[in-house]
Amino acid sequence: MDPNPLIGERLRRKEDPRLLRGQGHYLPDLTLPGMLQLAFVRSPHAHAAIRRIDTSKARSGPGVEGVFTAADLSMRPIEPEFTGENYHGAGWPALASDRVRFVGEPVVAVAARDRYLAEDAADLVEVEYDPLPVVASVEAATRARAQLVHDAVPGNSFFRRDHVQGDVEGGFAKASLIVTGTFRHQRLAGVPMEGRGIAAGRDRHGRLTVWASTQTPHMVRTGLARSLDLPESAIRVIAPDVGGGFGPKMHLYPEDVVVCAVARALNRPVKWIEDRRENLLAMTQAREQVIEAAAAADRDGRILALRASVACDTGAYSVYPLTAILEPMGTAQIMPGPYRIPAYAYTTTAIATNKCPIGAYRGVGMAVGVLVMERLMDKVAAATGLDPADVRRSNFIGPNEFPYTAATGLIYDSGRFADTLTAALAAFDYPAARREQAERRAEGRVVGIGIASFMEYTGMGSKTFSRRGMTDVPGYDSATVKVDPNGGVRVFVSCPSQGQGHETVFAQLVAGELGVDPATVFVGPVDTDAAPAGSGTFGSRAVVAGGGALVQAAVKVRERATSIAAHLLEASAGDVVLVEGRFAVRGSPERGVTWTEVARAAHAQAAAGLTAGVEPGLEASNTYDPPPATFSNGAHAAMLEVDRETGQVAFLKYVIAEDCGPQLNPMIVEGQTHGGLAQGIGEALLEEIIHDEAGQTLTATFMDYLIPTAMEMPGVEIVHLETASPNTVRGFKGIGESATIGAPACIANAVSDALGRDVDALPMTPARIVHWLRGRVSAVEVKA
């Protein structure tokens, strides 16, 4: 395959002028004749039986067109499919009918002429609850005779998996030292700038048209068809402009099903837009894990064996399409990371509790696994007296060992882990940073340096999801490339954008393959009636999977265009070359035709004298199923100072080295890195969804759930390496989650270094840091 000349070009984002001028079209901008607004009555209890629902006052409210309970609508519970052992699913009802299982669960829907009237009417609905015992933590849910969240989920365990590879016991028996830790990661919210939203209405043929702020239009269509008992051909899903996704918008939610069911029942278009309180109560949340882990090492710091027990508080329901196993399995499988670990044993569990369900969020599972492994590596360094960088270097998988089968069973395709760390430390000027740290400490200041090395799986294909048992995720993506008679190019890909710059990078990719100006390439929105089927945008897969399909489709178009040009030039196709957007005969550049001439001939074959029987037009579609995974890697280095009195953290220096394979557009790669770092800093230092013992959410506003601002962001230097995957189209790897994955571990190591004690729990808020400054705790056992 010829090289693409536009790969690596810093083209400015095509979508920015439209979006920055307020010309974007988001779901709240959608208006349709007769459209109604929906509001929900939500459970104030974490666990209760529903004894009575009285909607009579609400039905007579001004502007109210309908009030609906579960009994009023035909809807099946949302229940993802899973194939595998030790899994117990439970359907998520679109509206709770007999029991509520977390605060904020929808119980009643009110449709009115506007949202204000719908909210007023919702306040008139009377629901009588009989509170039941609440399990609001893994510890409470797993006690003997604990209250069951679902009768069909024994022991409140959605899922459990045990894994042993290699001689784990032997590794621990012969180790010179063992380092351990109990690692606690808090519960997070995704908080995109634009919350969830959905609108639905019937078209003139009776089909249901759905506009959804979603990352996965085709999977949403599948889930809606299942819950509404409709064929997929009866549903059309359109993704308009989406103001951020980060994972939670890849799920199907009860509100989505209810909006569609109400639209069908009233034969009116219906819209629901999530407010921020609903977002913090009922949009899927993330992380919340407790991990008991231990690493056995020799006196030179080489890891001999690793052991981990992962328990994830996955909330009240198993989410569609990824199920409850996503977070705990992701953590357990990524934990060995870029290191050569010969023996590994883990137990991982997904525990049901009376909280909002856990789902996908940027760096799902991986951020926690990297935190655990990188803290263990620093503990090994402390126990041996070695520099943390040297401990990592002695354990890295070498570049000549790929493909490498890890103790998890994952097959790493490529990577230069030592080079990535070396690049980060060179840009950081590690020796000088250590000297500066010593000088500041001599002045009585609390200064720490942290590093973190990691790898991440990206762009997973169907074999990965099949192996995990997630049969609702196809794993492939698709693209169509069409050249119009005037030479303009239209592109449709199954991966919608939530702000990542798809209009730019997809146009850039196709333009490079076809030799045309990117400005002439139109990238259409994802509409299931127009875009070919695929999985969607998540898991750092858009360029790997969607871009892979796009390249292959564009190559087909280019080859067909070359054949047509050869006919027009009366030359052999093998002698025709595409140079600067023009087809010419090799060695005779004066003999050539333009794309417009070729496109016109393709659409008017008889006039061009083309062979009869050849399909007219100039377009191609392609479906691309990536390899099970391709692996990006990175290294972070940070120097920070802790205020001794307030516990505030200030960054003095931050460097990131990224190896995400060939960079399609380095400017957009760096934008992803900056954004990911902001979320990683929030995860490390600020953000936490807190529930009390009764399952009540105590952080349902931005007064309590703190997200980083520009004031918390450090200046960051980004260094790029490019190690192509041998298995993907154009060697592409993913980049979207990398900075979020590496930052919490790096910052935890830096804070631990500053305080002189092990910090194994997030978030490291100012209040907790002040508390930690008062004492030291060690989690290192050194064997004689």
C-alpha cells in the first residue's frame, strides 16, 4: 500500500469554525412540530419496594399530555447478553415497577408541552415506598446474609473470574522481598459538558426516528429494538453534534427506551435533556474498586510474581452493551502492563450494590490497573534502594520480544517501553529535577517526583469482545467513500464524533489516499440509514477501526478510478499514477486526466465509452475488524509541591511521552493528550462521587463534585514516539485515553515521594493530604 502523504500533517480542525460560531446542531437545538418534553420522577431511596403510585393530580396539570408508569408502556428491561461462566445478569427496567435499587432510578415519566410544565407535574406524582435494607459498599454487599440487590444475583456477585498463569507460589517463595498494598480508587462521574439527551418521533412511514447524544448509534438501535420489541429496520438513529462522551454515552439507558415508548404511545415527537443533577445521580459512573495486590521481587528489583484481588462496586445493574464485567476485568488484565512478569494470579469480581451502575469511562479499568502496578514498582524501588526508573527498566519487555504473550493471555503487538520512558525523562531532565528537589527540600518545602510507565489496549476487534463474552458489541466498524460526478468526495463512517475531530482526521485520511484536497471531502454525520453498521466510538478505536475501514474503502475507490483513468488515457492501469490529484501516464505527465473527469466518466459510462456491464458510479464500502487489540504506551513524569498547611498540590513540571503509532494529525493527538491529562488530574486530586451508608448521593452538584479548572492544569511538554502496529491498517494505534490512564499513577507516586509515605488511595484531596502529613505507613515486607 502506497504511503499516505497527509499522515502526520497538522491540519487545522474543519469543524471548529462551525462550532465556535454557534452553528453546531446539538440535541437541545432540535425542534419538531408538536414536540413534547419529558421529565422523570426519580426514586429518593437507594432500595425500596414500590407500594403505590398515584398520577391523578399530575395528569390534570396544565400542558400535560401523558403520565406513564411501567404498566402504561410496553418495554422490556435492558439486559446485555453475556456468554461465559460465573456471570449473573439482571435486567434494568426502563421504569421501576416493584422495586427501586438506587437513588435517581426513573419511576414515572411525564410528557408536557415544555420541560417546566413537565417538571411541575412530576412534583404532583405521589409514590409510596417501603424502604428496604441498603447495601452501599462492596463490604456491605458481600457480608453473610447481606440483603440481595437482585434475587437472581446470588451473593450480590454479577461476575467472578479466577486466573493463574505461571508458578505464582514459587515466585513468592523464592522472592527476596514482597511489596503489598491495599489500593482504593474512588467512584467517578463522566460529566461531559453536554449531558445525555434523546428525542424520538414517528416518520410518515411509521418508523421511529431517534436523535441521540450517543457514541454508538448502531448499538443503540439494536438495544432499542430489543427493549421495544421492534425489528431494527423500524428504527433509525441519528447522532447530531455531541458535546463530549468519554464512555458513558455508549450505553443504552432507561430514559432512552422511555422516550421512544412515549413517542409511540402518543404518536408525537418527544424529547428529554438531562440536567446536571440527573447527570450526577443517574448517568453511569466509573471505577470504585478495592484491590489487594502483592509483588514478589529479587534483590535487583526484578518482578518474579504478581498477585491481585480486585473487587469492583458495579452498582445496581449490569449495563448494555458491555455488562458489569468491564471495569474489574479491565483492571485485572492490564495490571502487568509493560513489564515482563512470569507469573500472575488474580481474582476479579463485580459486586452489585444500591448505587448508580458502573459503566465505561475514559481509561476504563486501565487507569486503576496502572495505578496499582506503578505504586508496586515504586515500593520495590524503595525496598531495594534503587531508582524508580531503573526498577522499571530492568522489568520492561524488550522490543525484540514482540509479539509478546503476557501472563494475562493478552498478546502485545509492539512497543518500545524503555525508549518511551527514556524520552520522557530526557525531556524532564530527570537528574536536574532530582537536584532541584533536593534544594527545595533543604528549604523545608514538600516536593515530590513521580514517574509512571504504562501500556493500554486500543481499537479492540471482535475477538476481544467475543473472548470477554460481550456478544452485544460487534467489534468491527465500517466506512463508505463516494465520489460525486463533479469530483467531490463524501465519507460516511460508523464512528460518530463527540469532539475528537473526526471531520478533520477522516477527511485528512481519505484525501491523502485519493490525492485530493481535504477541503473537498465531506464527512457526514452518523445516521444508521446512511452510515454503514459498526460498533461506534469508544476504546480509542475511531482511527484504528473506523480509519482502517476508511482507508480500505478509499483504496478500492482509487483503484477503480485508476482503471477508468487508464481507459480514458488509452493506457494500461499499471502505467497510470496518481500525482497531486491528477491521473497521468507514468513517464508522460502531460498525458493526464483530473478526478472530475474520471468521476464524470464513472457516472456517465456510455458517454465515456466504458465497458458495458460495469456498475456505474465511483464508491466503495468496507468493513474492518481490527486485531484483538493493538497496544499504545506512554510514560509520565511530574514534579509537584505540597503546601504543608493546606494540602494543596501545585505542579512544578509535567512531561508526557506518548507512543500511539503513526500520528494522523499531531495537533489533534496533543489536544487529546491535554484533555486526557485534565481528567487524570481530576481523578487523582479532586473528583469523587460519595454515597452515605443509606446509598444517598452526597455529591450531586458541582459545589460538591469538583472537576479541574485551568487553575489546576500544569504546563505540559509532550514528546512523541511512533511505533507502528504490525497488525493494523497503516499501523494505527489509539490515543484517546492514554493521558488519563497514566496521570493518576504518576501523581500518586509524586505525592508519595513528597510525603515520604505510601499513598495508595484516590483522590488525594487537600484534607486527606494534610491528614497523611501527620504519619507514615509502610506496606513493605523485606525478607531476610
